[in-house]
Amino acid sequence: MILKIESLETIKTTALQFINQIGDRTVFAFNGKMGAGKTTFIKAICEVMGVQETVNSPTFSIVNEYEASDGRIIYHFDCYRITKIQEALDLGAEEYLYSGNLCFIEWSENIAPLLPDTIVNVEIEEVVDGKREITIN
């Protein structure tokens, strides 16, 4: 499935389309180049899901926890700084990933051995005029 973000003004519409496709899947790897919009799209998804807390990249904490308006828990990972699997194990990544809660992961390749087989890859690519194309596999 391919979704499009035409502009920041339409990102929440695209986020709603994404949410409507989640189904019972829980672990999502958001892939794309630095600056592709991974954090921005995750922030829009969380806002559409009714998260009240400020959503930002967990660059230093590695994982942030949010609660959606329906009570669902969302874990937002930024694994950019992880250089060894042991670092992810030490922060309890497996407990988050296999908790049944939503997990949105940036730079998932840094924790690849820990990821479940059911992970959904979300590719974000910048296309013409700053628009984004999102491919969900």
C-alpha cells in the first residue's frame, strides 16, 4: 500500500489513513533517510490517535511511551544511537517489542536481531517538491 503526504497541512489525513490500515499489527519499522520525515509522521499518527503528551524523537532516551485516547500504549523508539544489540537488551527492548502494544521504531536496522517476524516496514521517501511517499509492506 502506498500513502502520500502532499504537505504538512495534509499529514494528519495521511496519518489517519495509516491508522486505518494497522489492524492487529503492532510493530512498525519506519525507514527512510535522515530528514525523510519519520519522526514528523510518527508525531502526526500519535496526535491523530489522541496522544496528549508532547511527541518528539526519543534520540537520547531511545524510547518514549505515550497513551492514545483509547487507552492504547504507544512506544516510540529512535535506535539511531544504538551500536550494540546489548544496549537494546539493557533498556528492555524485547519487553516493549513483544508487549502487544504499538511500537513505532526509527532506525530499526540497529536492533534487527530483536525484531519480530511480524514487523511491518514503513518506507518514507521524499519525492518532488517536498512531498512524501509512504510504502507499507
